[in-house]
Amino acid sequence: MASLNGFAEIVVVRHGETSWNASKIIQGHLNSELNEIGRQQATAVAVRLSKEPQFAVIYSSDLKRAAETAEEIANSCGLREVNFDPALRERHLGELQGLALRDAAKLKAEAYQCFLSKSSDQNIPGGGESLNQLYDRCISCVERIAKKHKGERVIVVTHGGVLRELYKRAAPNSKFPNGTILNTSVNVIQISENGKWSIKMWGDISHLQDISVIKSTIAEDKNFYAV
């Protein structure tokens, strides 16, 4: 494996599409399986990554949609096992979890307004996390991974909300690009020994060009990355 001169290269992949994604049901910490499109996406990104320079290890959220995606990638890349870490889970969305997005405002009005709040310390009723809690959880996890794997390339499979927080850490003065989160997008972050983050690639879905599923991968509004 080529040396990366003291920094870790973290290749972050969002999980493939689920039936809940397609139906715009809010998932959060609830489990849902990949649908047929999601399985195609997972295969496509796995083949893509298998053609890249060698990876040292793969980490993943332990939620099923991420785990399935990670296992497909691990098999294609010749990685013996997936390291599951609950710190890579999606944001816990409390009372909103399991609701169709179209019904959330009516059925759980207070929780829905907390979800839309611009305040980063706003919790969501029902055990939901604030954005600050999500940020602290996933950033500290990725920084631990980077410290453990200096000079190596690492795959991390996670969720849309986590990706948004990673982008915020790596590019704090930049607006999130296009307000979209893409299933199985490839996002590359480099973290130096002194803790500096930089983005090498963001939102690449070139591996999906041949399977005609790009449109369905887009979470259309920046507020609803967690569906």
C-alpha cells in the first residue's frame, strides 16, 4: 500500500436505497433493508471501490441498511470483516422515526418543528438527538479512525445526516453542495496528523451511470436527509 505521508484518507459512502427512502419514511435509528435499487447501488459502488488502490479496513454503522452496503463492499474489496460502530449511525429522530414524511407535521407537530429548528442544540422529543450531539458523536468516531489508520485508506459506510456533519467539519465555511444527499455517493476526506480535515472528493456517483437509478438516490430537501 502506498504511503499517504502521515494522513488518513477516509472514503465515506452513504448506504444504498431502502424502501423507506423511496416512500419517504423517516428512518433515523430504525432498521430497514436495502430495496432492489439499493442492492444494485451497493454492488455498483463495491465494484468501483474494488478497482481503487488497496484499503486497509472498512467501518460501518451497525444499522442494517449501512451494514448490507458495507458487507457488499468488503466482499468486493477483499476485506475480511466489517467493523461495526454505532457511533456512525444516523441521527436519532425521536418521535418522528417510522412516520411518513407527509404525516409527520400533523401527527407529531412539536417533534417536527424541533427537527426543522435551526438551533443546533435542539433535541427532538422521544429521545432524539440534537445536531450538536450528532456532530460530536460522528466527528469523534471518524477522528479516532483516522488516528488509528495514519498513512492508510479506510472505507466508512454511514448515513446522510452523518455525511452532512462530516462536511461541516471539513469545510466549515462552505454551504453544503446542492442540498442533496446521494445513496452510495463516494466522498473522500483526508485527515492529517495534526487534525486538519480537507475534502478531496464529494458526492461522486459516476458508478451509478450505467444502472439508471440516479434520480431515485436524491433526498430532495436538505432538511430531510434522514428519510
